Amino acid sequence: MPLNSEQQAEIDEQRAASAETRRATVPAIEEILYQALPVLDHGFVRVVDYMGDDAAIVQAARVSYGRGTRRVQDDAGLIDYLMRHRHSTPFEMCEIKYHVKLPIFVARQWIRHRTANVNEYSARYSVLDREYYLPAPEHLAAQSASNRQGRGEALSAEHAQYVLQLLRDDAERCYAHYEEMLDPDGVGLARELARIDLTLATYTQWYWKIDLHNLFHFLSLRADAHAQFEIRAYAEPMLETVRRWVPLAYAAFTKNRLGAVTLSAPALAVVKRMLAGDSVAQLDSGLSPREWRELMAAIGRSG
Amino acid sequence: MPLNSEQQAEIDEQRAASAETRRATVPAIEEILYQALPVLDHGFVRVVDYMGDDAAIVQAARVSYGRGTRRVQDDAGLIDYLMRHRHSTPFEMCEIKYHVKLPIFVARQWIRHRTANVNEYSARYSVLDREYYLPAPEHLAAQSASNRQGRGEALSAEHAQYVLQLLRDDAERCYAHYEEMLDPDGVGLARELARIDLTLATYTQWYWKIDLHNLFHFLSLRADAHAQFEIRAYAEPMLETVRRWVPLAYAAFTKNRLGAVTLSAPALAVVKRMLAGDSVAQLDSGLSPREWRELMAAIGRSG
Amino acid sequence: MPLNSEQQAEIDEQRAASAETRRATVPAIEEILYQALPVLDHGFVRVVDYMGDDAAIVQAARVSYGRGTRRVQDDAGLIDYLMRHRHSTPFEMCEIKYHVKLPIFVARQWIRHRTANVNEYSARYSVLDREYYLPAPEHLAAQSASNRQGRGEALSAEHAQYVLQLLRDDAERCYAHYEEMLDPDGVGLARELARIDLTLATYTQWYWKIDLHNLFHFLSLRADAHAQFEIRAYAEPMLETVRRWVPLAYAAFTKNRLGAVTLSAPALAVVKRMLAGDSVAQLDSGLSPREWRELMAAIGRSG
Amino acid sequence: MPLNSEQQAEIDEQRAASAETRRATVPAIEEILYQALPVLDHGFVRVVDYMGDDAAIVQAARVSYGRGTRRVQDDAGLIDYLMRHRHSTPFEMCEIKYHVKLPIFVARQWIRHRTANVNEYSARYSVLDREYYLPAPEHLAAQSASNRQGRGEALSAEHAQYVLQLLRDDAERCYAHYEEMLDPDGVGLARELARIDLTLATYTQWYWKIDLHNLFHFLSLRADAHAQFEIRAYAEPMLETVRRWVPLAYAAFTKNRLGAVTLSAPALAVVKRMLAGDSVAQLDSGLSPREWRELMAAIGRSG
């Protein structure tokens, strides 16, 4: 359970309050505002604020005085056009703020996206909770043989149990030592030092704020099949928050980015030859074996 | 008058609508939301959206689950502390969006601030209005003799009249030629080419979105006495919008940044000697004449 | 001619000097270092410094202690892989600095790329030269009928002459007034004010520094057929400087970005159907007429 | 010892090679190029490339065609002026690249500086070495009583020994389990999962590239007495690399930033009253007790 009752009460209190505003407001995202969407075993992601809506994208693209919007169909067409042609600046006019609780090793991947604002819980200043990530047994997998940075087959039940036991014991022991070192009636070690004994599975949390263009970039990398499962687990509910917030932009993103493929110059040449009725094989394609496999997968050929 | 009646009607319509929201809401900024605050002869700045409030700064600094706020006095103290010690990330959690109409030469200074989002009205895509900046006679000044990038004395009335005549004639003539070249029944020149005949006094407009930390940085440079008058003219009403929006952060900014001075190591040494009762002269101060003047001005000494 | 003899002498002097360095050095870019490559009628772009080479990309991707490089063939393969899979950070490890002279309206498009460092010649501090852009007659074109932000047919010779006359006269008159207003024995107007009378065709100049990843992004937008001719005129010699500097990265960029196409989800579905032997028409394609035309153009079909 | 003999050989090989270049070259930084400067028990920082020198700052500030430089004294004065008045863009024209080996908890503080380029060694792709940070006994300190994010007194010898034993045992045990879980003849767990069992004391490494302006910002925060000792340990040799590289900029930074103090508006008012001969006490100063202590410390008064 990611929240204790005090935290849940604070959230409930905030959800109960409301005010009048002249700003662009989106009921579907208001509905889940502040709610913690659970991720992994102790994590969550929750939307704590947002600025703008689909119409704000249109408004900025047109630099208009009012809503800038005409019929929904026109807005959808314009937003799709902007996405397709990578006119990214109108999407930067929408902003969203999340509160995220996540294991430190996930936080280290996440923070590589630099065009965002972050306030992380400080373990120099405060004591971290006894919470660490323990994968579900079905997510414990062997090193992939074909992909140096991926997972292969699931571990056997025995191996999985063995690994979980090691991970749990190490996390527990390290946390117990952390607490012991901090104890002001004992050693009383400085927090900034004691924390170095914790494992990378320990949960941290942060406020993270980003504009919609950069969020789409983040999601296109982190909702991708090549991303590590544990960060994808965050990207997925975030995609759903975006769908609620800016449904037209979300549709354009799904169509033109998530579901799209890019063909390199030689891959395009292969497709053109195939469309012209040529039979093309990897050896005479100008593509490496790996590129050939990637292309065949993209166009749904067995290769 | 910066707005025509159609634009004013669009703004009025947007001001008339309101909705319920669970988000942090600030009545004092809602009050002026969408309103065009006039600047220079045809320009304006208007707030078109905002995210967060003073409590959001506190909330992010504490990475809290609820409002994060306690008593107003505590929040004020924390915000002042964050500003004084340059803990900038909590201020990045607030975001504001402006619609600005401004002369191109001002836009060129403004855009140098890179950590912001911009959508500018496109003169490749649309036709610019016949609007150009003409300084008020009292703002026409001679080149400063002492400061290579500043203004000195006001021009004489005759000189001012002469300059205004030149500026007005050139702007009018160039705009008339712009229109003539664009005329589809005449030359029909491409918009992206015709615009190159306009002067730098021509007004453009954009949507500009920025977080509070970077806005403070912008304002500390652009509300400064060394900034060109025409960009200061924008910074001043923007300061007022910030005061309405986040009064505690604004107070901390005024106290610790706008009204503060930085003493270099040798300037600090001079102040220490003076406080110890030494009489210090520029020659034995370790400061250059210019630094000496800057220090004397800062500490209110005649020098 | 973009350079006067004094400027050329300064450049020649700098080209004549050399030193020993342990840094990664690329003879093909050294060869043209500091040289002004002419662009448009008075502009230029010249490389004034660079950091890194193809091996530096490999070195960063591997976080190695030495050159990180193995055989050229391996490096080429790794760089192509990084580019294809949008692993952008190793490309950020190379940096280049240009000195560019360009018309103000081009500078205004250019500066929209924010992830770069810029120092522009200050017209508050110094006086601009009497240099303005006048298009070659063959580049004067009518507004495109089909593309709201593009050029269509070339103007007739008469119309072209007429337009050039207007542009030249306005630029000359405005510059003459600029000089007159500045004259310290006359009005002596502040430089920061006098400049507002100049047209957008006036040349400015700047130092511009950027990493290779962001340069590729700039070039993919600005060497594109949709970019305005006058900025493409800069992108082209810049592409050539990149080819000299990092030939493997340049090849990967050409193959996977410049010459690539992205197929949206429905466009990909159309291609799959076509490859399966279906005959597909726009009406049953799921694509809008515009998307259909774009796809047919991309895959070399008449549509 | 931070380097093994193979790594040292790679570095020596790179140091032995040299080439002719027309670029700005700085012998004092060339002298230490590629050398690992040891930090903490297993870390290092080494300069692997640089672009520009003091003259490049001057050159960019003047947007000049040649070196832009006059007499050393003039350059020093201009650079000091630029630093004093926070004209930051000319300093952005110099760039430096480091290779750093550092504990993960230090990396997590470091990465918060977003305006830099980073390539980190990937523990998804490769196996981390058995290297973890163990503080020297004299750096083990108790939590500060007065400063929530600082250290107070050193631990007693017994407590220090006890803490070191815990930290060593936990790091060793976690690393042993990491290796065991990775063993392809045993469990063969995916690298991206096995690493989560490591502690935050584990060393990682990265290539880190930054411009001089942002490096000064980083150093002003991380060489500060409020920074955690373990990141200051990196900032200090980095300051020395900057002193070798751009001595004039370094002097200006030391004088106007590192050794400077900023007085808030009320603190300035207090200093003015004191200079006028008033005796001021905290209670009538307009400053909080904490601000009063900070001011007295800054101006060298006992308070």
C-alpha cells in the first residue's frame, strides 16, 4: 500500500476543496486530481496540477486573443498536423505536475530527462521510509542473450525465490543499519552519510513538472518496449493521465509517434522496391542483418 | 489603443466564463486574468494562465502529500529562506503564461532568455498589422557619454520632433511598401520575403510561458536600471502580476534580489575596514575607480 | 563581398598560427578553420572552434578510459546504431562554434533553437554596418497558393525589378537616417533607439556554439525543403562543415534522419496493405487527402 | 587506487600522442590532460577535452573576427567586468569535458545540474566494479544539531569503527550477492535487476561536459561550505583545472562570486546605519536572528 492513512487524509482534504477559476479547466483530469495511481509494490504517480488543455495548443499555434478554437474537428486536424510535422512549440504551452514515489534506480533513469523541474525528497534533511522495491516473481528474468541491455526468459520458480530472498534480506539489513546509525541515542550519524548504506531499491519521491512536448518525448522513450519494465510501469498510468487531460493531443501522439515507424533512406528504398514488385533479400537490400530484421518487424513481414 | 473591438470582445468572453477546479487558485490574479495591461504605445502584456501559488512552493520544498502549508508566517519564512540561499527548484514549480504584444527590437532582447516557451505570430504565415513603436518625445535621449550602452540627456524638443518625423515616415513608408508587395492583385510577393522590408519598430506578438524562478531571473535583469527603457516598460507591469499571483515569493524577491547588492571580495574588505573605523580612499582600496564608484553608490556614500 | 581587408587580415593571421595539442584533432576541419564560407549577398558562416571527433562519440557511449575506438568499421556501426535508435547523448559530447553574419529576419528564425550559446553583436553598444540583404532576382517568388507559409512561382522580371528597387531604396533610406540620427555633431540619438529605424533585412552577426546532437536537430529542420530559402542557404555550408568534422556521424545522420521518412500508424497500415497486394485508394486509406499526398510522395507513388 | 594498470596504459597512450591545431590551446591544461586526479578513496576527475581559453571570452564579447584580444590587462579588466555584471553569455563560449568516477549518492546530487551533457556507464549494459565509498574515519560525523542538512562533531573512534564495519560489510555482502545473481552459470539474473541490490556507496562513472558559465554555477554551489563534503571533494580539484585553463576568468570568479557576499535590502540598510556610526542590535535591525548571524559572519563582526 503506497499511502499511509495520514497521507490519504491529506489527499482527501485537498480533493474535497474547490474554487472558481477563469482558467482552462478539464473535468476528466480534475476527476483524478491528487489521487495516487499505484505503481509497482509501493510506488505511485499522481497529478497535482496542470495548465492548459487541447484548446491552449490551438490558441498558441494561432497566437489568438480568445480561446482560439473553432470546431472540435478543426482543432483535432490542426493538432494532428502540428504533431505530424513536429511543430513542437504549441505543445510546450501545456504543463503538468506530478508527485511520484519511485525506487532510486528508476529515479536515476528518469532524471536523465533534463527539460523538467524536479524537487526530490532530501535524505540529507529527512529520514527515508522503510520501503524498497521487490519485483513480483513473474518480473524476475534472466539476462537476454540477444540484447545486451534487456531481459530474456523468466527465472525458474526456485531461482526467483532465491533472488527475492537475497534482495529482501539485503534491503532489510541495510535499512536496519541505516536506522541504527541514525539513532540519536546511539551513534547519531549524519543523515547525509547514513543513507549511503541503502540499496538502489529504496523508494524516494519527488515533485516533477514538465511541458506536454517534453512529456511526450519522455513517454515515447519510457513507454517503449526497450525501456526497463520498472520505468514503463510508471509511463503507462501517465499515458492515461495525458489521455484524460488533452485527448486530441494524445490521439495525435498515439497515431504519429507511439504507433509510427521511421524508415531510414535505405529502408525506404527497400520498401519502394517491394512495392514495385521486386523481391528483395537482406543480402541485396543495403541493410545490415539487424536493420533488415528491424524493417521486416516494422512492416509485418516474416523476413 | 492596443486592442481592436473584436479582440476586446474575445477577451471579455473568456473573462466571463468560469469553472470549478480543485487546483490551487489565486483570486488576485484571477481578477486580472486575460486583461491586456497596456505598455508603450501599442503593446500590452496579459496573463493568460498560471499554475501554482505560494503554497505550491512550500509544498514542493517539503515534497508533501497535501498543501504542505502551515501558518502563513511559517510559509513566508521558508520562502524567504529559499530565496536567500538560492534554492531555486521550488520556485520552478509555479508557471505563468503571458500573451505579449511588443516591438521586434524588444522581442529580440527578450528572446535571449532561453528557459521559456514561446509561440510567436508568424509573418511567414500571416500579415502583420500596421503598428510600429514611436517613442514618446520625453523618452528620446542622446547617446550616453559615460555608458556605451545607455541613454544620456533627453533630446531638445526640435531634435525630438525631427527624429519622430523620420521614424514615423520610415515606418509608414516601409509598411505601405510591404502591403503593396503583398497585394495578390499586384506583385503578390511571398509573405516571408515582403516582411524583410519592415523596420525593427514593427509590433509582433507571442505567447510566452515560464516558471517563476526563471521569471525572477528575467525580471531582475529587465526591471534593472541598466535595461533599455522599452523592455523595462514590460517588466514593470509583469512585476505587478507576480505580486498579485505569489505575494510571499514576490516579497522575498524584492528583499533578497531586486533590492540587494553583491559585494566582491575586495569590496567586502573595504566595507570591513570602514566598519572598523579606517578611512579608506579609492587609491588604497584595491578597487578600480569604476568599482569604487559602484561600491560608494551601493552603500550610499558620496565617495 | 562579406569581409573587408582588415577582417580578412585578422582571419589570415589566426589561420597562420598553430600549436601542439593532445586533444582530438580533425585535419579536414582544421583545413577550413576560421575561413568565411560566403552565404547570400553579404553573409558568411565560419567554424571558429570545435571539440571532439567521431571517436569522441564512441568514447562517450562506452565511457572508456582511452580513445574508446576499435576499428573504423566498428565505430561506424556503433554510431549508426546510436543515431538510428535516437541515443542522443553521445552526440552531445561534440561541440562546434560558428561565427555567422546573417540578416536579422534569418537571425530571428535561428534563435528559436534554444539549446545553443549565443553572443550577438550589440547595436546598443556599437554601430551596425551599412549591409542589408537583397534577394537575387531568381529568389523572388510569389506567395504559394497551396502552402500558407511558402513560396510559389518566381516573379516576372518586371515585378522582380520593382520589388528589388523598393527593398533597396527602403534599406538605404533607413540606413541613411540611422546614421544621421546617430551623428554626434547632429542629433546624437542613443544607439539603442536609432537602430529601431533599420529594416529586418539588415545584417547582424553572432558567435553561436552548439553540441552535435542539437546541431543535427537544427540542420534537420533548417536544411529541409519547408525551411525558408534564406536560412537553408546557411544550413547547406554548415552540413558540409559537419561532413568534414565528423564524417561517420554525418553519414549516419544523412541515412537515418535527412533521408528518412516517418510513417504514422495509419500510413504504416496502408503500406502493409499495399505490400500484401491490396490496391488502396485515399478514400479507404484512413488518411486525409493531405496525408495521402504526403505518403504517396514519400514512397514515390503518383497517388 | 582509482585506476588499474590497463586503464592507466590507455591514458598514457593518449597523453603520448599529439597533433597540430589552429585552435586556441592552453599549455597549462594540456599538461594535465587525461590525467586522473584522485578524489575520495576510489574516485577521480580528469579533463578529457576543452574548447576555448580566456581570449575566447573576450572574442565572443566583442564578436570579433580575430583573437579579439588586446593587452592581457585589458582582457582581465573586461572579463572581470563581465563577471561582476553577470554578463554570462561570453563565458558560455568555453566548454570543458570531464571523465568522473564517483559514488552513486554523489552522482545523484551532481546530476541535478541540468545544463550539462552526460553519458553514464550503464549498469543495464555492463557489470559494475566492486568499488564502493568508505569515508575516512575523520569524515564520519554526527548529525548537526543546528543545521538539519549538515554534519556536526566527528564521531568517537569507537563509533567510527563501528559505522565503517557496517558500511563495509553491507557493501561487500550486497556486491557479492550482485555477482552471484549475475552468474550465467547460476541464476543469470538480468543486469538491470541485479544492480538494484547495490548500495548508494557504489562507484559509477560518466563523461560530463559543460560550458564555463554553468561550470562556475556548479562550482559556486558545490565548492561551498554548505555542500556535502563528498561532492566538495570533487569541486576542489575541478577549481584547480579551471585555474589552469582560464586563469583570468578564474580570478574574476574567485573575486566576484566565491569570495563575494550578497546583502539583502534590510542587511544593506543595517550596514549603512553602522557605517553612519549607529550602533545596531538584532532586535532593531529588521533582520531575523538567523539573518543577523549570517550578516555578522559576512562582515566579520562578532554580532
